[in-house]
Amino acid sequence: MNIGIIGAGHIGSALAVRLVSLGHSVKIANSRGPETLGDVAQKTGATPVTAKEAARHGEIIVVTIPLKNIPDLPQDLFEGVLADVPVIDTSNYYPLLRDGQIPELETGDLTESEWVQQHLGRPVVKVFNNIYADHLQNKGLPAGTPGRISLPVAGDDAAAKQTVMALVEELGFDAVDDGSLHESWRQQPGTPSYGTDMPADKLREHLASLGTQRTPEQHAEYLANQNAAEKQMEAQGIKLK
């Protein structure tokens, strides 16, 4: 397939490495221009382009940039892109370390990817947000292998979600349906499935145990977990891209 990646950070680069290795044609963009992506191109095999060129290249488009930068993307980013091209959102909300407070995400009414979807003006499918980039690049396994990592996939467009789930499987992970985009809070930072590499049976069981509608108590608990994790990362000098 032709796949466009907007964002050349840890997740974008890891995806590019794996997708190129599987024979896909990958074009990758960042905010600074293709001339700054020489090292990324050498590492991944992807072709550096502008964000608009990446969007127009894709049979699948991946948007993997810091959440705070989503509103800065070109307003005409998807002009001329067919409506049925899936758009993957990998974003996470880190108010302390990177994004600052986004009021719409503090109340719990919107999930991160619903907020992204509003800004992009396109339906999105959420995946690749709860796995470490190193694991994404190096821990994919053939289907049926014991210990294979599963990844939750959420979205409102059934056809787009199925296309994305097939790509997840090709990359070496079990794709687990996480329901609608409004239910994608179950894979956000602070939740038990974030960064834990669960097998598919345990992930399905866990998602079902949370219910579909986030309660105020769950929202408060997961925000507290995330705040504690961000403070620990800050103390360790970890910086997010």
C-alpha cells in the first residue's frame, strides 16, 4: 500500500521502519520540512515529503504528532484526499510534560481522538498510542505466537477500522476492537492497558470490565495515574516529543 505518515518522532519513525520492511511505499513528513529528514530517511527507508504530500500519498494516513500541534496542521491538509482513506491518530494527552492544559480534555466529555477528529475534520481511527515505539518496531510476532502483543483499535467508521486492524495484524500484533471513538478513553494514558502489552484475551476482558461510558470516578482515577506518571518522568529527566 501507499502509506503517508505525518510526524517523524518515535512512533512515526518506528512505523516507517516496519512498514517499509513489509514492502509498503511510505512517505513521511514533519513540521520543519523534508530537507530536515535525511537521518529519518536513512534509518527508515521512507521518502521525506511535506505534510500535504504525505496526506495525498496515502491509502492509509497516519497522524502522529504532539497533541498540542494538531490545531497547527494546514487547514487544507486533506483537500483532494478521498473520503474513504483511513486516518490513524496515535496521539496522547500529556498536559504536564508537553501539551499544557487543553480545557476540552479536562472534563472527560471528549476523548483525545474525538478532539483530534474535530480539528482534522475527518473521521479518525485510534491505535498505536498505548505501545512503546521500541516495542512497535521490534516486538511484532506472527499470528498465533504465544505472547503476541495486542493493540486496541477504536473508531466510528467500520470499514476504516477493519482496514486499520488488518494493518495492525500485518505488523505482528493482535488487533482488538475497542469500540467507538468515544470509548477510546479505555486506551488513553493512565488506564491499565496503557503501555502494558497485554495479550488479546486479557485486553478484551479488561476493556469489557471498564464498561463503555467513562464514569467521573474513572476519569479522576486515570487522570491521577497519568499525573503521577508524568511527575515521575519529569523527575527522571524524560522529555516527550
